[in-house]
Amino acid sequence: MINFKKLSIMLGAIVISLSISGCTKVANNSNNPMTETEFLMGTIIKVSLYDKKNEDVMNKAFDRIRQIESEVSINKEGTELDRVNAGSGKEWVKVKDDTFTIVKKGLEYSKKTEGTFDITVGPIVKLWSIGLPEAKVPTKNEIDEKLKFVGYKDLEVNDNDKSIFLKRPGMIIDLGGIAKGYTADAVSEVLKKEGVKSAVIDLGGNVLAMGNKPDGEPWRIGIQNPFDSRGQIVGSIGVSNKSVVTSGIYERFIEQDGKKYHHILNPFTGYPYENEIAGITIISDKSIDGDALSTSVFSKGLKGGMEFIENIPGIDVIFITKNKDVYITSGLKNNFKITNSEFKLVN
């Protein structure tokens, strides 16, 4: 019997340790932020404005999120991504700027990681459906059949007319590993145009911290304990104008016969990645990079992931292993602090 468990879409994937107000709309003269929370893109999205507390500004931020969701969701019919997937093996499909930019960036990371991150993993994602009511542990035959339709080398993009083509029928693009990052960056651009300088954008664990706290200090971001779904943290870092993206094996999973299967799927085997990592956090300037890299680096394991990331300027990583050791890249050595005695920082 399968015991389905979906951890409550972790606002706790990253915890903002600065006591963000939970109320929805706060008056401009309040010391609290203006905060709004909605369920979009399959997750809980929370935007908190610490200056420029204006309802029209907040509406523009959420309108931008809905616009992107309507173009690239894999779970909605009639989206642009749906049209691209429906045209697999048949035709080039012209798309809008958002869809094209996300797919092109996803293809770049697919090439950069040599397929350990692959946005054509859609057939496997849909087969498992982890996090959805229809989730199941598929048979090896089912997996082998769907693996035939995975392969970023059979995805082409045309810059001239912003069109996309999947060469083989049955191929499916899944942007779940990169779209939230793009969206966080897009919302940040909306807020900047409206004059916002101090805000926190949280897309279900993809956190983008704009500027500093109202007192001028950096935002203090708590890093989720990957073994706990209740918002307990391992430690914290201080950031300004940075994206912090966390992914982990306990975020979404299903369980069968006492074995847990997490949602980070290997495009080569069709099964969840198996390595020593329990959770990974990427700190970057752009959330789209952090989103893609959280999967890319996880896929390479601790040693390979550390080597991979140390060669990318401006990116830092926190690794949490299954035995509760914590490893950090050199750029965080004077920043990250462990606050949970169960975990040990390994130099």
C-alpha cells in the first residue's frame, strides 16, 4: 500500500528569520510589511513590501505571476508550453518572450550539466506525479518506456522568431526546475519599476531578498532543516539583493513498502537521484540561476557539486548531507552560522 505524503508546500523550505507579518494588507503607516499570500504555480507565494506599501504595486506583482503561470504551467491545458508539447515531432511553435526565455535558459543548463538537469524530463515527471493526487511508484517497464522520450539534444530553439521544436513525438518539456526562479526575478523587476527597494519575494522556497531590511541591515535567511517539515532551521545567512533557493529530498515524496521516493528525478535512470545529499541551498544574484542550479548541483552529489559550483563566479552553495554534516562554499565562510546542534559544519 502506498502512503502518500506531501510536505506542506514549504514556506519552510527557506524560513525568513525576521518575523514577516502574516496579514495580507497592512496600512502604509504601519511598521509591519504589506504582505499578500496566494496559491499559484502549484505552491504558496508570498510577497512582502517593506517600503512603497501600495495595493496597486502588490496587484502588479501578482498579475505578473499569473501571466507567467498561464504561459508555462505543465499542469494546465491551453498554455504555451502545452502547445509546444502537443507539437512534439510535428511542428515548430512560436511562443511569447517569457516562455522562450525560460526554455532557452533551461536548455542552456541542460547542456552545461550534460543532461543531469534536463528540461525534457517531462514524461518521467508526469509518470511519477510526485506531489499530486495521482502520484505512484511506476514499474521499471513504465519508466523504460518513458525514458525513450527524454533528451535535451532533441530540443531546438529559434531566436529569430522565438519558436521551439521538440523533434520526437511524445517529448514533454517540464519547467518545474526553473520557472519559479524566472518568476521571482520578473516580480523583482516589477517592484523595482514601481520604486520598491526593500521587499521579500517567496515562491514556495525560492526566496529573493530585495535590498536590505528597513533598518539597513541585511536580511537574515534561515536555512530549512531538510529532515523537518515544520519550518525548523539548520542555520542562517545574511543577504542583500540575493536569491536563496533550497531543494531537498524531504520536500515532496511518496512512500511505498517503507521506502521514500523524492521528487528530484534522474533523467538517465528515471528514478530519484541517490546520493549523500539531503538538502541543498543556492545563493545567487538571479533566482533563475539558483533554481536551475539547485537541481543541477544536487544531481552531481557532494564532491561533484562542490567542484561544479566553485567554477561558477558569484554562486555559493550550502550542502546538508543525510548524516547531518554541512558543507559550504568559500564565499559563505564568514556568513553562514549553524544554530541547530544536531548539525556539524565540516571545513
